[in-house]
Amino acid sequence: MWSREQLAARAAKELQDGFYVNLGIGIPTLVANYIEHDQHIVLQSENGMLGMGPFPYAGEEDADLINAGKQTISTLPYSSFFSSADSFAMIRGGHIDLSILGAMEVAENGDLANWMVPGKMIKGMGGAMDLVAGVKRVVVVMEHVAKDGSAKFKPKCLLPLTGANVVDMLITDLAVFSRPDRNSKFELIELAPGVTVEEINAKTTAAFTLKAPMASI
Amino acid sequence: MIPSVAISNQRKVFPDATSALQGLLSDGITVMSGGFGLCGIPENLLLALRDSSVKNLTIISNNAGIDDVGLGMLLKTRQVKKMISSYVGENKEFERQYLAGELQIEFNPQGTLAERIRAGGAGIYGFYTRTGAGTSVAEGKESRIVNGQTYILEMGLTADVAIVKAWRGDTEGNLIYRKTARNFNPVMATAARVTVAEVEELVPAGSFDPDHIHTPGIYVQRLIQGTHYTKQIEQRTVRPRS
């Protein structure tokens, strides 16, 4: 089983040199800590910035410089700023290579639910629907099962969708599922240390195929 | 004759936020308000809007402020009838009024919201987007399938008044924003019948390199030099010096 940090490190392996990447809130934000030193990765923040830098040093916080999670951040030598309309034009227009985001549920057909739970206060979808509809490749990072132990990778999402058939890869604390294109089924390609295919079968209701031989970590 | 700087346009400059909103407000109007979270919000104009006691407002803004700050002030005074936003998670009073049925909300995906405003300002009646296809956002909307992809029709958005915040402005209404405080401000400036801008520094026309202007003055009808900016930070995150 992978910890949050290990999950972020595994997701970081999906980054490729030269990629423009948007990271969601939560575990996806941690992925930035695992970018390889020889890789040039440009992080996009959908409130209007490319080249998002790390948190500022204490005393250097700037109220005019925040990320999409409203956290203070810093610039890098290659940063640029732009309006929300320009930001989502680059997202919707397919100019961002990769989006890594969290989920409440993923369906076997690639449907994603991560923005509302009926009966609870609806906070809004923010930029999530735009990201999954426009970014070239969508990687979801989530815990394999819900707090009550029920499967989150399912035949069909029960929660309202963020996007239909938008997920390309699913990385959980137990395993990695991937598919080459959005007409294909998900394939189990990796297991976290100490996790067996039997455990995945027991904790997953979605249909998936098995890669043979299974990569062992 | 070529107009000189000496006779440049001073009509746009107002002494303060209250006078800049004079004659523009009435109950039930639609107001666009710039900013992302509390970053780049028109602090002075929001205060003046609250103090005007105008009611039943429809507010188009990405977020709803936090309790007691930004649009949160106008929620507290019950001046807002409806919000058109993408995310309102930081506001308890919002939640209370919404659950009590006192406040309407229309959620838009953030990029769809930005593009609807851009379209409204650019004279585009509507546009087809993949965003939200197959979700509840698509309900009741016309859709088209092109090359196997479903696109939904979203309409342009306009407002009676837009209130925006820039870093610097000149007496012609040309605006320059700073860092991520730009966000929704430039698009909103284009999409209202009257746009009122507040700036941290107001300078004479001719002070800016024309190549550096983000919002050309044609989009700004009224302008004030703001005062007493608090520029509150929602999530102060820092790293240690190693």
C-alpha cells in the first residue's frame, strides 16, 4: 500500500520533460515535490499563471500571487500571467499536456465524479469540468476504497459526473490502472507493495483487464 | 487635429467609489465583480455597493468572498438574490442562506463562466463547448455531436454594471493588472453596460507604454483611485529558509 507521499511520487512518473501540467488540490499538489531535476515541467494554475513556483519564503507572501487553491506561491524565471479567459482557452483548447486530480468515484468507462455529493452543500465545480474536458491526458489519484470500505472504482458512478469518459489513468493507494485510449478498457498495470490481485478484485467493482506479466514494485 | 495629452479625457475619473457608482444602481440589476477568491477584488467598490443598500442583485463572480470580506459583506446584508459562480466553498453565510432557500445559485464551470463573459463582451451570442457534456451542466442545453464529441451550447453573459480592480490605471481608463490579481477582471470589464474600475495607482494618460496596457480604456467608463486596501490572504503558505 502506498502512502499519500508515495502516491504523489508514483503520479509524478507520468510527467514527461517539456510537459505543461495542471495539478489539482490535495495529493495532486504534492506531485510537484517529485519532479525530476533534469525535467523541465511547467505548472499551470487555472487562475491565470504558467510557471508556478514553490511557496514563498516567510515575509515574501504576496496577496496578488496565489494558486487555484488560494495559497500564496512564488514566480519562476519563466513564469507568465494571463486572464481567466486565456487560462481556460489554453485548458479547453488542448494545450495542457496532463492534468492530475482527485476523485470521489471513477467508473470503468472513464467517467469521473469529484465535485458534489447530493444532500451535502454544493460548493461548485470550479475548473474541474473544464480541465477534464480539455486537457490531453487526465490522471486521477485517489484512495482505492471509501472510508466505509466500499469500492470507488465502479461499474458506473453514482455521484453526479464531472466528466463523461475522461479518465486515462487511475492511481490508487493500492494499484495503477491505465488505458491506451478512451475506447479501451482499463488494465491493471501495477500493484503497490504487499498488494495482491486478489485484494484488488475484492475491493474493486469496476471491470478491468489484467496485464500479464504484472509489474511488481 | 490630433488631441494632445493636455486635453485628454478626465471625465472618467471620479473622486471616490460612492460617486463612481452614482446613478448606476437600482434593485434587481446584474453586477459582475472581478477577482479570484479575495485576490484582485474591487474592495472599495464592493464597500460602496454594500453601503448603497441596493437589493435583489444578481452577482456574476467566480467566488462569493468569505464571511465579512468581499462579496461575503453583501450576502450578510441580504442584498444578493442570485449568484452565478463556479465555486463558493469558503463562505458559511452563503451556505446558510442557500440551504434556507434564500439565495439562488447558478454554478458554471470556471472556464465556461470566463468564456461566457468573454463572449458577452465580444458580441458572441453563444458557443459550443465540450466542458460539462454528459454532466448535470448539460441539462436543458442544446447539444451537437461533432466528430464523435458532444458539445453543449453556452450563452454569452452581460451585466448592467461591472466592478473591476486593477493595479494601475490612467485617466483614459487604460488598465494594468498585477500577477494573478488579473483573473476575471479584464473579461468582466468588456461585458457590462458600464464598467467601473478601481486602481491602486491612478496616473495621467501617457504614463504607460501602450504595449503594456492589458485593458484598453474603451472598456472602462468610470475610474477611481482606491484607498485602504487590505488585500487579505486566504491561505498563507510559506516554505522555510534552508
